[in-house]
Amino acid sequence: MRKTISERASKNNTSNELQDGYNLLLSQLKSANEELDARKEEVLILRTQIVSAVQLREKNDQIDSSKVPEVIISKEPVDKEEALKAYHGLCESKKLLEAQLQTQTRQHKDELEALHTQIELLRDDIEKKQEILNYTASLSPEARVEYSVQQEITRLTNDNLDLKELVEKLEKNERKLKKQLRIYMKKVQELEVSQAAAQTSRSRPELMRQVTVQRKEKDFEGMLEYYKEDEALLFKALISDIRPNTVSATVPCLPAYILFMCIRHADYINDDQKVESLLTSTINAIKKVLKKNNEDFEMTSFWLANTSRLLHCLKQYSGDEVFMTQNTSKQNEHCLKNFDLAEYRQVLSDLSIQIYQQLIKVAEGIIQPMIVSAMLESESIPSLAGVKPMGGYRNRSSSMDTDASSYTLQALIRQLGQFHDTMQDHGLDPEIVGQVVRQLFHCINAITLNNLMLRKDVCSWSTGMQLRYNTSQMEEWLRGNNLFQSKAAATLEPLIQAAQLLQVKKKTTQDAEAICSLCTALSTQQIVKILNLYTPLNEFEERVSVSFIRNIQNRPQQTSDPPQLLMDTKHMFPVLFPYTPSALRLETMHIPASLGLGFLIRV
């Protein structure tokens, strides 16, 4: 009840409810004092009853001794012992009651102190809120709203800082737990190796068990066998239920290698139905997983890596001389013997393209809300924070700055870094990673340039400076991650030229010639649009003259100029999956027990 009243008092600003809560706490304090007085009276009554009972018993003993002296004399030692026992019992009960009384007294004092403290806090709170009420009552309605908004912002800022501290603590704890998990995973794998023989000996019939154990002890040929009734269990454990973090500490693309080793065994025993069922079910299971997780970047990246790796394995071990040039002699011995799976390779290639397109769609959906605020609105150069364009758009621009756009340039680069790290952890080919980054950079360029050509408030010299700085930071990120050869930087060229266009002089005929020679990645229509929207920073700078814009328009247009003004944000570069063979030896592959694939037999 006290807690509820105090919470209500802290939430409500009316002084009447605060006073009611204060009165209720005083009444509770009064009732607690009355209860303590009643307890004291009970203790006194018990003491008097005990003393009177002792005195009465002594009188009765004296009367009995005068009437029957023979009996008393004969039982005198026994009566003394009983009297001593009774006396000691009374003393112990007295001590017990005194201890209980002292305990209750201490509890009562603690409660009193707590209540007094709570009363003081409530008084302070009432005084503060009364001062706030008096202060707000003296303000005008507009100032009152502004004051309440400032108070709420302060409160939210404090809450945000507390939450940040909590997040940092949780992140540190997560890193510690991940390190411990890696250590335990290594220990588990060592135990699995020592117990592998015993597990396989108990899992199969006697005749097959003997053959399997002998082949394992002699030489593992990098093949995995399973019974037909375990096929559904294989796809459930390896595709439907698997999560990327369950195999994060193992070989990248482990599911693809396991599936290929199963295909190798089906080829080895010349079972065409098993090969067909295995490949068809694998493709269908991957499609179901991707449909279920169509907005999960991590799952999409994981299965793009595994699907492309399975495709590369089918090529590497196909027996075609084109794909065998980089194989070792042992890898050439592991090539498929009985089946040509070229048609399935084409199906897997098409599936890889579909997964790649889904990956781009998911990634673009994540970064699209970040692009405009990060590239055009955030102030990554602090010295330009006060430089705003003139004219009717000044209020709109400043309101956007004070709204504190949710995303900065660093947030956008951090998100790109997370995409890059995830794809690398999953073992995705570096060429494909580069193509993904190039596609995302095109999306950033197109959305930023389109917004630049649609908003007059950002077409200024300061925005050009900010934009050039942002594009240079993104180029630096490409260099830091060895992605500069991916052609991603070239997709930013229109944005870089637009930033330069906002910064150069725009007065003379020579300036027009320089602009046309400089902005080769922009169409004439786009250059004219930016010049029309250009807003001076101060009264000393002039707007771009109409004659200058006409001079740009009258110059011969390039044949490659697109007919539309805005860039196509949905444009997709053609994706290529270059053949990248694996140096991993199949016979050294280890399958962790955590995958639940104990029914597979190593052949």
C-alpha cells in the first residue's frame, strides 16, 4: 500500500493526492504505535501472571507441609528438583519473551525510521513539485509547453544513458560467454573423437557395423552413408532446424560439405534414385528455409554460402578436366565415378542467384531508412553545423537538424561492416561479397542523388562539402576491408560529381565548360536540376543565373544520357559465381555431435 501510494504520488502532479498519501502514511504510523503499546501491555500481564503463579504454588506447598508432614519429609528432595525445574523454565520463558520483545522493538524502530525517511522524501518531492507547479503557473502557455518538453527530454536522456550502460555490461558479458563457449566446444570435440568408435558400434546391425568400423580404422574416404529411413531426419537436422551460430566454431559451409559427402557415397554405390532424392530434397528444403526467413540477412547469407559451396563441390569433384586443374591427387581420387550431375549444377546455380537477390533485397531494406539522414542530413563535419542555406527553406533545414536524424554516417558504415563480417564468417566467396557491397553502394548512391535533386534545402555549398567528406569515408571503408577492387567505389561517382558541382563556381562560360567536362557521370538534365535548386549560403553569394543554366542546356548532350531524371534504385548488376575450388580434404572433415547426425556412417 505504501509503495502504491508513493508511486501514485510520484506520477501525479496534483498537490491534493500528495497530501492524501501523506495523511495515510501518518495514520499507519499512529496505528503501528498503538499496536506496540498493546504488545507492551500483554508482556506486563504475562509477567504478573507468571509471578502470581509462582507465589501461589509456594503457598500451596507450605499448607500441604503443615497438614502432612510425613509425606513432605519423605518427598522433600523431589519437590526441590521440580521447583528448580519450574523456576528455570520460567526464567527461560522470561528470556524468550524479552528477546521477542527486543526483536519487535527493533523492527518497530526500523519501520519508524523507514517511515520517517519516506515521509521526508515525500515532503521534499511535494516541495519540488510545488515549486514546479508555481513556476509553470507563472509561465505563458507556450513557455509552459516548452518547459515540460525540456523536462521530458532530460528524463529521457537520463534513461537513455542508463540503458547504454546496461547494454555495455550485457555486451561484455556476452563476449565472455562466447569465449567460454569456444573453449567448451573444443573440449566437446575432443571427447567426440575419443568416443566415435563406440557410438558407431552401437548404432547399426552387427554385419554392417563390422564393415563400417574396419573401413573407419583403415582409411576414411570422405563419404557418409545413411539409411533411407533417416533421410528426412538428415534434412531436418542439417537444413530445416540448423542455425548459423550452431556451426560458427566449425569449418565454414559445413552443411554443404556433409551433403556432398552423402552424394559421393550414393554415387559410389551407384544408386541413382538416392542421388536424385538427395539433391531434389536438398534444394526444396533450402527453398523452404529461405521462404520462412525471407527477412533474415544472417540466414540468407548462410544459405547463399552453403548453396554456392555445394555447387563448387559438384564442379570440383565432377571429373571434368576443366575443374580438376587445382585439385590434389587425393582430391582427384574422390571425384564422382558413375553420374554426371551437370543438370543439377545448373539448378543449384539458379538457386544461388535467387538467394543472392533475396540477400540484396533484405540488406537494402535494412539500410534504406538510414541513407538520406546519414548522407545528406547528419553533420559529420562539425565546423559546417552552423552553415545553413538562405531563403524559405531555412526553417525546414534547421528543423531536420534539430530532429537529430536517427542515423549518422558512422551508423551506416557500421551496418555495412556488420553485413561484411557476417558474410565472411559464413565463408561466402570474396568475389560474391564484393558484388553484394557494390550493389549496396549503388543503392546508397541512387537514393542519395535522387533526394538531392528533389530537395532544395540540401542543394548548397555546405551540403557539397559534407557529401564529399561522406563519400571519401565510404571509399576509405572499402580500402580498409580490401574491397576497392569490387568496383563499388565507381558506383559513387555520380554522387561525387554532384558534390563537386555544388562547390565549383557557376558564373562564366569557362565555368560551364569545366562543369560539363567534370560531371561526366551526370546527365545534362540532372546537372540543370541541381543548378536550379542551388541555394546560396548568405547574402554575398548569388543564385545561379538563368543564362548560365541555359548555357549548360545548349551544350551537346552525351549519347549515354538516360532519358529519366532520377536514378533507378532497383537496378541490379548481373551476378557472377566464379568457380572457387576448396583446398579442404574431405577425409579430415569432423562432424560435431551437436548437429545430431549420429546416424551417419563414415565410409
